[in-house]
Amino acid sequence: MRASWSASTGFLIRRVVAATAQHGVTIADMPSQYRALLIGCLAPLIVVVDLVYPPLQAPRPLAALLDESAHFVTGLVLIAWFPHVRPSTLWAAAFGAVLIDLDHLPLEAGWWFLTLGTNRPYTHSLIAVGVLLLLSTFPMPRTHLLFGAAVGLLSHLIRDMATGGVPLFWPLAASRVTIPYAGYAAVILVAAVVLLLVSRRSVRG
Ligand SMILES: [Zn+2]
């Protein structure tokens, strides 16, 4: 069984390397099964890094770098569930998962208008996801990017709920909503296992 898994993994890695060499692709351009494989391998690293440096407890620049990297990968994990997304949608999810934290900048400058009464800015809420999803249904160009950003923002909220909480239901409620870190880690690890199984089956099949 173990030999079979290592043979399969070796097979998959060779296929990914061959696909990359053949198409000169980035992770976004890869066929979805190879993308699932790479993201499935990448995802557990978030949990490993979080165990070494508990989220937001390292020195501030390092904590920010690690946290945003984890957000980037979490965005990739969530968008990987949509098998036929365009490369640009995938990047929109990954970068959307990171760029939402720009909403902390007004507070850094001393302006409270996005944070009055909440622990994180109002844009760290389901209503922001809903607005992006709604806009993505409008008949205008590049709405797939808005869909990707909505998925990225949702992934961001999932991680932030495990690292201090977010005002998830603002403006209905200003209270922070949290989940145990183990819940987030379980979501990431289960997603990684499923992505690996799916990619293994589809590459072989
Ligand atoms: Zn955040």
C-alpha cells in the first residue's frame, strides 16, 4: 500500500513536471487535476507553519508575511473546488484573499470609520462576499474576477475566524465570530486530502 502511494506520488510529480515543461504553464494555467495536486501538496504547509509560528504571534513583519501567505494558499484551496475556473479567476481568488487586508490601513492611519465597534473592518464580513457575488452576476465584462475575489474573501474570513474572529454578520451584529483553529486546520487538511485523491484519480484515469 505504501509502495503503491509512493509510486503514485512519483508518477504524479513526473506528470506535473512534464505538463509544466510542455506548456510552460503556471499553476493557474495547469489542467485542473494537476492544479489540484499542487494545491493539495501546498495546503498542509499552512498548518505546519502555523504550528511553528502560531498565527500572528511571530514578530510583526514576519507574522504578517506568514499570515498573508497562508491566506493566499487558503484562497487557492477554496477556488480549487471549482474545476473549470479560468487562470485569471484563480489569481483573483488568491490575491483577493490577501488584498482584503488593505482595509486595515485606515485604522493604521488612525481612522476608525471601517472599524467602529468591531474587532476587524466591516469589509471582513459576509455582506462583502455577498456584494461581490451579486456584482459578479451583472452583465458587464470580467465578472469572473469578481467571483474569484468573492471566493478569496470567503476563504480569508474562514482563516480570520480562527485567528481572532471577524464581524461576520455585520451590520446585523457587530460581535466577532470565531472558530477554533483546529476547525480551520481540519478544513484545510481534509480539502488537501480530497484534492490529492481527485487529482490522483483523474491523472491516472
Ligand atoms: Zn483579515
